[in-house]
Amino acid sequence: MEMNEVLSLLPAVFAGIVLGVLFFGGLWLTVRKGLDSKNATLIFMGSLIIRMAIVLLGFYYVGADNWQKMMACLGGFLIARIVITRITKKEIQTKPTIIKKVNDEN
């Protein structure tokens, strides 16, 4: 593989990172907001559909003409997953945990 071919894949990697941040960042926000909601099912399902549509369209657009671009986009997507997971673990570890007492007398 020539250097020009590798450089031509960088936009696909960047697009994968952006798609991964949108997907996994959106998932993180959905979990944070959805757990306290009265309409949790609607929020989780709506978020899933929107996030999947964005990612599928993004992958289709980026990798439609070349399987190498598709794989580069997937690599960027996985890089974003690792980064978002590490960021959210650090935030979870630094925030105090509040445990609500459940009343069984209902």
C-alpha cells in the first residue's frame, strides 16, 4: 500500500471517529437522562433508532465505493468507542454514588 493510499483513508478514519462519538456519546447521554424519565422506553427506543440511522447512513456514505474506506471508518468508530468508554468511566469513578432506598410496602 502506497503512502497516498494510506493518506486517502484518513478522512474515513476521521468520519468513523465522528460517527462513534455521536453514537456512543448519544448512548451515554440517553442512559443518564433516560433512567430518571417517566417515558424511559420511548427515550431509549427513539435514541436507538436515531443513533443507528445516523451511523448506518454515515457508514454507507463513507464506504459506498471502497471496502478499505469502510474498514477505516470502522476503525475510527472503534477508536471513538474506546475513548468515550474511558472518559465515562473516569466520570463515574469521580462522582459520588447516590443510592435510593426502595420501599417494599407498596
